[in-house]
Amino acid sequence: MAAAAAAVESDSEEDEDEEFDRGERESAQEDVEGEGIKRLALAIERFGEVYERVESEKLKQMVDLEKQRMKFAKDLEMERMRIFTETQIQLEKIKKEARGRSF
């Protein structure tokens, strides 16, 4: 009877050891998963920061490009007006010379 009691007690201790080992493994697994999740969250955060910088730089370049386009359009319009004015002046000179010859 003592041997049976000792065997039951031994089995009980083994079951407790197995449960403890299983708990340790699960805890270690949770730690690994938790660390993995933390690393993933950090990687996502870094990606977001990089994405934000890229988008900010892209917006800045778009603004600069629009400023250049507006300056080019202004310069083009100024040149068009200069040519138009010079043409009008030349036409007036030709008209004056033609009137002067007709008299």
C-alpha cells in the first residue's frame, strides 16, 4: 500500500512538473510572440515615419514645380506682350512713313 501511495505521489509530482514545464514553455512562447509583436509595431512605426517624410518631400517638390510653372507662364506672357508691343510700334512707324510719302 505504501508503494502504491508512493507511486501515486510520484505520478502527481511528475504531472506537476509537466504542467510547470508546459507553463514555462507557454510563457516563453508568449514572450517570444510579445517581442515579435513589439518588433513588428516598431517596424510599422518606422515605415510610417519614412512614408510621412517621403510624402512631405513629394508635396514640397510639387509646390516648387508649381512655382516654376507659374514663373515660366509669367515670363512667357511678358515675352508675348513685349513682342506684341514691338510689333505695334513697328506697324505705327511703317504707317507714318507711308503717310509721309503720300504727301
